[in-house]
Amino acid sequence: MATSEFQVTGMTCGHCEMSVREEVGQIAGVADIAVSAQTGKLAVTGADTIDDAQILAAVEEAGYSAVRTS
């Protein structure tokens, strides 16, 4: 399992978290998603490394912006 972490800007509530979770969850290979509007953190875990560009595009589709932190 590989986990990628991102800092997401613009999330303020549980609905924001749900929007990000739904978009990122559509990416093939995603096994787990942890997202927090309070901290702005997003952690995406997959069996294999998932392309950052796909995750960033999904976050943008949800209406937010993100940068990779680790």
C-alpha cells in the first residue's frame, strides 16, 4: 500500500469533505481516503502509487485546490 498526502485549501465543512471523497474515490486503485476540513489534510491510499495529477484533478473537480505534502 502506498499513501500520498495533500494539503487542500477551501474546505470548511463535512459537505466539503464528502465532495472531495466522492471525486477522489472515482480514481481506479484508491483503497482508502482520509480527509479533514478542519486540518485541510487529504491522505489517499492505494495498492499501487496513484498518479498525483489524477488526485489533484479530482480535488479540483470537487471545487478545491491541493498541493502534495508527502
